[in-house]
Amino acid sequence: MSVAFTKEESAETAAETLLPDRPVSPHPNLVTEAGLKALKLQFQQARQAYDAISTIEDVNERRRQAASPLRDLRYFAERIRTAQLVPDPTSLATVGFGSTVTFSRDDGRVQTYRIVGEDEADPKRGTISYVSPVARLLMGRAVGHIVSVGDQELEIVAIG
């Protein structure tokens, strides 16, 4: 077949197939054991999504559909490669990476979060990143310590 009869890729299609890499944090990639397992699972899911696309016959559509899984594969491969597994804390005396900390706020709310790596953090599920402002203030502190966050004070009431 002559190349004159092949479908050329448009600039729009080319742009869709070249997604920019997901941003990688400049902070050390500290992870809990659960966080590392989650990264590996997400890598596997991206791999499966990419493999499933190989059955698409149209080259342009296959490239378009592969863009996101390829970007995720690159991201999760890098995060797994740079992961620094931090064991669970052995002491409950002070807040550290992997600690579950409960604190009370000025307005009477009591909140509990586990301090974890950036990829594992999900405040709605009770985890915050160790580089978050609240976690940074709580790290190294003990029950009874009070820290200021903006115009609020947080008092550590339990460490688990």
C-alpha cells in the first residue's frame, strides 16, 4: 500500500499521545509497608490497562488510549524505584512517620490521622503526608504538646 493512502496522525492526536509526566515530589519518597504495596498494585493496574489496549487495531486510537497508562507506568516505576521503606514506629512517646496521632482543635473537633508517604496520603481516609504542614508540626512532639497552625492550636491527645 502506498503511503499516500495511509491515515496521517494529526497534531491533536500527537498531543494526546504525548502526555506530560506526572510531577514527582522533590521530597524523599518515604513509604509505609502498606504504601509500598499500594504503589506496586497501582503499577500492576497500569500495566494491565496498557496490555488491554494492545488489542485495539487502529494505531492512532491505540496510541491515544495508551497515553495515560504509559504515563502512570513511568510514574509508579519511578516511585517504586525511589521508595524508602520506613518501619512502623517502635515507640509511642512521640509522633513519627507511620504514627497515628489524635489531636483536638480550638473549636472542639477531635481528629485522628496516620502520618504516611505522599502517595499514600488521603485525608478523607485518615492519612496525611509527612510533608504536610500539620504533620511537620506534630512530628517529634508528645501527648500534651500544643502546636499552632495558622490561627488555630492543636493539642496532641493520643499517639498510636
